[in-house]
Amino acid sequence: MLDLLKGPIYSFQEFMLLMGRAFRNLFRRPHYPDDLWMQMDIIGVGSLPIVMLIGFFSGAIMALQMARALNQYGATSQVGPIVAITLVREMGPVLTALLVAGRNASGIASELGSMKVTEQIDAMRALGTDPIQKLVKPRLLAMCIVLPLLTIIADFIGLVGGYLISCPLLHLTTTSQYWSSAWRALEYNDIAQGLLKPFAFAIVIALVGCFYGLQTTGGTQGVGRATTRAVVVASVWVFVLTFFIGKLFVRL
Amino acid sequence: MSSADGGQEVLRFEEVTVRFEDEVAALNRVSFRLLEGESRILLGAAGSGKTVLLKTSIGLIRPSEGRVYLFGTDITELPEDDLIDLRARVGVLFQEGGLFDSLTVEENVAYPLLNQRHARFAPEEVRRRVIEALRFVELEHTLDKLPSELSGGMKRRVGIARANVTEPALVLYDSPTAGLDPITATTIMTLILKARDTKNTTTVMATHRYQDGYLLASYRYNPVTGRIERAPVEEIRRGGTKYLVLREGRLVFEGTQLDIEACDDPYVKKFVKRLQD
Ligand SMILES: Nc1ncnc2c1ncn2[C@@H]1O[C@H](COP(=O)(O)OP(=O)(O)O)[C@@H](O)[C@H]1O
Ligand SMILES: [Mg+2]
């Protein structure tokens, strides 16, 4: 039993070390703005279409599913608040994070993994560059900037999706009531939760991708393993964090 | 040329053991010294620990036991941050090439010039040096190519250019001819001799090919003819260039070309095939 736990605990410790080093270097020179810019482009612009698509459909599906239930209670005018609260608090951050984990935790892990097995990481260190600064920091920062923005976009597009189902299609409520009630329903608490989550997810996704990438051994096969592991672990952590952050806010 | 006496110490291993998670020692109590201007040939079969030894000597891998001194500094537990400054004085050609595949040849060779913390070069100076280093390996026409567009031999040559562009005091070559055809391998070896002998650079080369070691140990580059030629026997005997033979992480032999030819150890003998000239 203890032996079984040794691996994960060791990994977790290594992960924490990486996290510590990444944060310690956050404000230390040298900075690599070009790399940061490029990562923001890859993560942000690259993920935008799929995040918008999924955001739209999650809002639309939610409105569709809620329509019948709300109709039973004669509360169809409440569709706006329901879509808004569920999206902003939960669905928006989690779905966006899962998509970005699938797209970018894997991308980061495979990129750093192939650099590791072709000794480019060693070369970097040998040539006087700290891979934490040059590779991990730009990815971490880019993710922390971009994931909250993507989440906000997903939330908004989701509301639009909900609106298109509720008003033009099912005539559950009026346009102005949908938007004003949705907006009024959001409390400070929801927005705080909706922005804290993507921020926490961003840290986990970027660092898990980097961690498994930098740990890669065993040639090309190892890169495949690292990539798969990064996606699985990042996704699991997204749910674990959702639970704990949710719990934190429920107590409030 | 190489002198065995009086030079500054460049590298010293004291009873160095390196263990990975699986507990088998990749290096097992290895000790040796390397002085300024000298050369070492790390000879050994695949998996004997050559790469680990090279990486340990610049702190990319930390020893489990023993101590490593680079340029007289004990780097065994030196923080990465301080190591970076020492490593700036070392050039490395990695076995897998280690070229950054997102950067062009020019950017790759310029990398060590642009990323050293203390030296700041003007852009024209960087370009001049990069072109000079690439001309040295006869690849000045590939500036804008990506590594993926180059052949195996050309990648190694770019790697040699990058390793030497800062005119480092110590250059490490990890299996520079692995996976190359014999003609390209000779070209690469000629370049390594040229880099060593025109700038009198301290050199360590890992290889599993005795022919490579033989060239490094008993030939030298003649700048007048632009070819390599046999070094006089007195020079070989002086012992500036020595073989270090590794077997499963242990150092089993240390000596000159003359010593290795006379060695009785069966493992060493397996490498030493008399080469017809
Ligand atoms: N990062 C690592 N983790 C675990 N084992 C390693 C690692 N690097 C090298 N080894 C092991 O150390 C031994 C020596 O490897 P290496 O120095 O690469 O041999 P070579 O002489 O072919 O360069 C091998 O058995 C190899 O499996
Ligand atoms: Mg090797």
C-alpha cells in the first residue's frame, strides 16, 4: 500500500517544486515577452473557435432543457437567471477549462516532451537559459491571462445561445426581460467564483502540461505517454478544484 | 600543442557515482582530471555512461556521491543559477543534436551569444560571429534553414558551430559521429580536430567508435594544408590526449594511444582494432 502511494506522492512533491520555481521566477528577469505573446496566441486565439462553439451549445442546451421544467411551474421568465447562474458559476469555467486542458495541456506536454527527448532542454540549460524562465513561465502566464478571458467569452456566448432558444425560438420570455433578469441574477459571489476558477484551472493546466513534458523519458513513445497523462491529470484536477472552490464559496 | 604539465585544471571528477531511480549506478566511482589544452576520449559501448558523464560534468545531472569540479569550482551542489555562468564557458554538442527545431540555423548558432547573462553583443557582432562559426563548418549558406531541412551530418556541423561560437574554454562532444556514414563521420572528426587545434580548446569527446578516438588521439589539424595529419609520436607520448574507457559506469582504463594499443584488458581490446593506413 505504501509502495503504491510512493509514486504519486513523489510526483506531487516534484510538481510542487516546479510550481514553486515557476512562481519564484515570475517577476525575476529575464522575461521573454515574445514567447509570452506566442503562447497567448496559441492558447487564446487557437482555442477561441471551439470555446465559442461549446459555450453557445451549452447555453442553448440548458435553455432547451429548462424550458419544460420551468413551464410546469409557470416560471418560464426565470430562464435568463438560470442560464446565467449555471454558466457563470459552473459550466463556463469547467467546460472551457476541460477544452483547454484537452487542447493545450497536451500541446504543452508534447512540445516540451519532444524538446526533452531530443536534448533541447539540456541544450537550453547548457547554453545559459533556465527552461523554467524560457518555457514554463510564458506558458503559465499566458494561460493565466487567456483562460479567464476565454471563460468570459464562453459565458457570454452561452447566454446568447440561451437567449436564441428562449426568445426567438420558444418565446419563453421577452428579450429585455431575459437580459435584464440574467444580469440582475448574478451576484458578486457568482462572478468572483466564475473568475477565481479559471484562474486556478489555468495554473493547474499550464503546470501539469509543463510538468509531464519536462519529465518525459524514453524517446518518442515517452512523449505520447506524457501527453496522455497531462490531459488526464489536468482534467481530473479541474474537477477536484471545482469541488473545493465551490465548497469554499458555499460556506461564505 | 597539448601539454600535460602546468596547465590550469578544467575538470575534475572525484569518486563520482550517479544513480537514477532504478538504483543501478550509471556512473560508478569515476575519478579523473583534465587540464587546460588537453583532450579526453570517452570510449565505451552504448549505455556505458558516456552521456551521463558529460552531463554530470556541467551540472545537468547531479552526482549521488562524490564531487565534480569545473574550472576549479565545486559544482556538486552549486545552485543552477550560479552554474549558468560557468556553463557559459563550455560548449556542448549533444548526441541528439539538441538544436532548437523552432529556430533557424542562424538563430540556433546565435543563441549562446544572445542568451548569456554577462556578455552583450551588438547585432552586427552576433551576425559576424555566427557567419564565421558557420563558415568554419562550411555551412554559411544555410543561415535561414530550419534544422528539419538539414541532413544528419549537417545538423552535427551546425551543432559544432554552435558549440564553438562563444570560443569556450572547454568543448564537450557527445557521440558526434553516431548514425553517420563513414565519409561524413570523417568530415565531422576533421572539424572537431580543426576546432580543437586552431584554438587549442580543451576537448572531451564521447564515442563508441574507436576510429574516432584514434583520430583525436593521434592526429592533428594542419592549418596550412587544411587537412589532418599524424601527430609526432613524442606528442602522443606526452599524454595530452588520453582515452577514458567506460564499462557499465566504471572507468576501466585511462591512457594514451600507445597505452591503449598495448592494453591487455579484453573489454578494451575489443575496441582496439588495428587500423590499416
Ligand atoms: N535520465 C535517466 N534516467 C534513468 N536512467 C538513465 C537516465 N539517463 C541515463 N540513464 C541510464 O544510464 C546508463 C548510461 O546511459 P548513457 O550515459 O546515456 O549511455 P551512453 O554511454 O550510451 O551515452 C544507461 O543504462 C541509461 O539507461
Ligand atoms: Mg550517449
